[in-house]
Amino acid sequence: MIWVIDNPKDESYQIIGTNIFNNEGTFQLWGTKPSAKTVMIISSEVEEDILDYKRAIDFAIKTGEATFTIE
């Protein structure tokens, strides 16, 4: 479990995992909250950008980091 701090949106989310969704060419990174609800974290038309965020957040969760900040 990790807190994702989204500085551009001035929001934070506690999540337990991430998933990627392709919405007609716009790639979205979604986080699953402990309550099983989901929240969209970030989107981009560049799939590799979203994959980089997913890998980084998943690694932070795996290694026990408390927070992950999106600047």
C-alpha cells in the first residue's frame, strides 16, 4: 500500500495496485484503493509514459515506500 501524492492536482490517494486502461488512444493509469474502488491517477497519449509511472509505483509498493509523488 502506498500514498500517491499528485502535486499538479493537489490530491493524494492511498492505493494497493495499478492498472493501465487504453481509452481510444489515451492511456490511463488507474489505482486501486483498499476499498476496491479505483481512481485515475494520470493519462497520456504516450503509452510508454504511463508504463513508466506504473513500473515506478509498483516498484515503490513492492519495496515498501510510504509515498510516491507525481510532480
